[in-house]
Amino acid sequence: MYSVIEFAGQQFKVQKGDKVTVNHVDHKEGSKFDVDSVLLQFDEEGKNVTIGAPVIEGAKVTFKVLEHKLGDKVRVYKMKAKKRYRRNKGHRQSLSVLEVVSI
């Protein structure tokens, strides 16, 4: 069974057992939580499709938080030619790795 969900301003196509990396969520590692905004749902064989308007009532996806981590470093470099102006900053985004427990 596949579902298309909206979570944290992004849309994901998920099925049971998938691992998804999203922006940091405020849940502890090992805890579970539900997402109610299911936009589209396929059945086992892919023949029956349920489309929400905008979401499917009563449908939910349960996630388990596997870990919290930091993403790759992004460098921001600013320079103005012939003015001796140079700035170098770095940033690492906080991420969470989630596993789909049930749909």
C-alpha cells in the first residue's frame, strides 16, 4: 500500500518500512507519532486509488523516529571584488530520520 502525505511543508510517497529524512521534528528518538494529512492512497494491487479533497478523512500514517542528525555543511561565501570584503559562513541543517510503521 502506497500513500502520498504532506508533512512539514513537503510531500512524500511512502509505504510501510520506508525511511524518510525530514527537517527536525520535536519527538524523542524511538517515539511514534501520526500524520493525518494523507493526500492520496493506493491499495495493495494498485487498482483502487483514493484521492482526498484535499485530504482523506480517517486515514493516517504512523512514523517512528529513528535518529536525529545534522546534514551536510553548506558554505556561504560572500565577496566584493577590489574592496577586500570577504565573509565565509557555514551551516548544518538539523534533520530527523523517520521510519513508516503503518499506513
